[in-house]
Amino acid sequence: MALPLVTAGADAQPAPPAAPRPAPIRVQSGGNEMVALTQAPVAHTTLEQLLADIGRAGATRAAPIRVVRASPRETIDYVLGVTSAGTLVVGERIHTFDESLRRYVFTRGEISRSYPPLVEPAVWRWLVEVGLSREVSVTLELRAPARWPVESVAVTPARVP
């Protein structure tokens, strides 16, 4: 049995290519690495949602900012929430490497800090410091239009005056 041959008509247009995703920000120091998405999702609009998410061992959502430490072997996933007043709340989901299981296991989740927005017309802007090692910390600038709820923030390395 022959299958019919389907061809596109002359007026059919190819689908436009998907826009390439910007490369994440990567900083390394002393065997540690920080990776931050340049367009980071903000998954939470309430503290209750954020607390529930960071407290779950099986959370599978990709972290907008992740630090992988060489010693002690652990990963820290930073999770973001923005309140209706524009305060950025940063939660941490920490996994440590269990030698006997030979894999990372959930250790704890907690709110690490919060940042009121810096005053700018129509934009919420926050400067977030991420500890990479004892000697190195990275300051990231996060921005979003000053309207709630915030779905994502633009992340760039902070400018130094």
C-alpha cells in the first residue's frame, strides 16, 4: 500500500527560527562556579509560595541563579519572589553531596534575604550579592518593569562606578 505524498503549497512559509537564548552569566573562582540566567523567572508572588517551594526536597524548577561549590561539595539554588510592593525576596535551596549515596541530597531551604527596589521611575532594580567563595562575591543587577506581578527579571553583572 502506497502512502500519499504530502507537499507544501507554494504560499507556505517556513516557521521563523526560534530566537536564540542569551548565554547565562558564568563566574568561576577557586573551583566554585556561579551560573545566572540573563532572563530569570520569578516564580513567586507571595512569601508563602516561596517558603513552600524552597522547603520541598523534590522541587524540579530550574534555578535562576545557581552556585556550585567544590568544597564542601554543595549546590545552592537561588529562587526569586517579588512582592506587590516591589521587594525582591531571595530563597536558597541547598543540596550537599552525600558520599555514601554518591549524589547530591536536599539539605535545607530558607529565605536568605530581601531587597527593597532602588528608586527609579517605572523600573524596579535590585543589586544582589552572591557569595562565590570566601574571597569572591558577585554583584548582580536585576531589573523589571515596576508593575506586579513580576514574571521575570533581566540579570546583568552590576556596573561598578
